[in-house]
Amino acid sequence: MSGAATRTADYEYDLPSHLIASRPAVARDQSRLLVLGPGGTILDRQFPDLEEYIAPGDALVLNQTRVFPARLIGRKPTGAPAEILLVRPRSDLDPTGAVFEALVRPGGKLKPGRTVDIAPGFRVSIEDSAPGGGRLVRLVGRDDPWDLIERYGRVPLPPYIDREDDESDRERYQTVFAKDRGSVAAPTAGLHFTRPLLDRLEARGVRVVRITLHVGIGTFRPVSASRAEDHELQAEWYRVDAAAARTLNEVRDAGGSVFAVGTTSVRTLESVVEPGGRFRPGEGWTDLFIHEPFEFRAVNALVTNFHLPRSSLLMLVSALAGRERVLAAYAHAVEQEYRFYSYGDAMVIV
């Protein structure tokens, strides 16, 4: 555990805009890999070299959430353009899956009672206000709501990717192991993995564990408070089933390490680990905000991407490896022209 450093301004760094990746690497596993080792040592590798750092008997934890095409582009009855970003379904309000929490644009015009036409026979009705300036919306159409979303929705690319989504994003802004639908953002560290790479790891005796955390829109929001302790994360839904918890405990009992793939996996695991280091199955909502100082009980190593300045994700990585070491690694990555953010390169902290 590193020393305390909770000022948000301490998590700033300079990034030339041309290093923000607007498209993924040609092949998923052909990204670069920065290895941040003990004592702050830095090595420049390629992503398939990750195999060298995960030993037989270690656990590799994947977030198997699936991104859904949450952006609905349409028009108001006046003909003016409008956009609905579905954030999460509210099955507690409507078991058919037709009601969502959403962000709307233009927010000042789309008040309760207004509608947006998405396609012939498909419209969105604004029903009520929601926390954080959001809305409760209802999908109205002849077909199943999720069928309408899949047909007419668009991939919710992060705001720092300065282009419109295209058909290729439907595949590439999704991990190859995605299963449980519910995220509006990809767990981006997982984007580098291919099925052959995962097969090779399992053949060597690595225990691949699948959990779920549905990534919400809060992942893109910078920490606006001057002190990290004053920032609140939006809660996100997670699940760790009994088989996953049992495998993690077996790995821990045998002296193996737990490699989390992505900050979402870290937050999930640290939400279900007990003080003695045992994992328990569970599901629910977590708003765990990991920043320095933090006592990690679940995770030994982390595969992650490069994150935005002043972000909760950068603070989590710094809590694991130390802020000064992480920022030194980021400075090295900038100097070596690594590609940053969701479609960028990766790093592993061992």
C-alpha cells in the first residue's frame, strides 16, 4: 500500500492529443504492453508477452460484461435532432425492459412529456427526471425493447474518441468473452485478449475466472472534487458467482496470484473479498472508490489501459502501484508514443 496522496491535482499529466487512439490496433493482441515491475522498473513489450508474467496456477479475472448499443439518435416532433443515451434498465419500474435511466440531448428541451422519434414505429417517451440531470425514458414500439435497441442503437464510444461510430466498432468495442449485456462502456483492458491467447494461458494452467460488472457512464467523468475523498462514484451492478469465488479461493490457498483484467475487475473483487482474504460469491451494487491509501485484499497484479488525468481509474491504478511510479510510467509511455485510452495500448503492474 502506498502513502497517502489524495489531492486530485496530483493526478495530472500532459498528453499530446495525437496519442489518443481513435481506432483499435489492426489485431487485438498486437497492442504494445508496458510492464511496470517491482521498484518502478519499466519494460516495453508486446501484449502477447503477457504470458511470461502469469504463472500456472495464477488466476486471470475477466469482466464478461457486454456493451449494448446505447445511443439512440432521433428527432423531436418539430424535426429538430435529439439524442438519448440509455444508461441502465429499470426493470423495477417495468419488467418488460422498456424503461431506462438515460441522458438526453438537448437536455433543456427534452422534459417529461416530450417524445423523440427514433425510427418508423419506434419512439422514446420522456417520463420523468432522474438523478444527475438524467431522465427516465420509455421505449415505445411494436417489438421487444432490446430488439429495438440492437437494431437502431449505436455504439456509445467514449467522448474523447473524436469520430462517429461505425460498423466495425460493434465488434472491436467489445471483448471476445463478452456475455452479460448491460454496459455503456467497454472494460477496455479486456479488448486486447484473443481466444487463442486465452486458450494458451489456460493450457499452461492459468485459471481464467469470469465475473461481471456493468460499466456505467460515470467511468468517463473526471474527479471534480479537489480531494479524492470528496468524490462519489456512481454505483455499478456486479456479480461474482459461487464457481468464481471457489476458484479464486483455491488459487489463493495454493499460493497463486490474482491478476485482474481492468479496473472494473479490481473494484468487483475488492467488493467481495473478506478481511481475511477469502472471496465470497455475491451480486449487487458497488460504489467502491479506490484511491490512496487503500489496503488491497483481493488483487496482486493488474492488466489495464492508460487512463485520463484526474480520473478515478488513474487513482485506482496509483493506489496499487504508487502514484509517482505510475506517473513515471505514463511519462515514459508518452515519450515512447504509446497509444492512450480505450482503444490504446496496455500496461501490466506486477
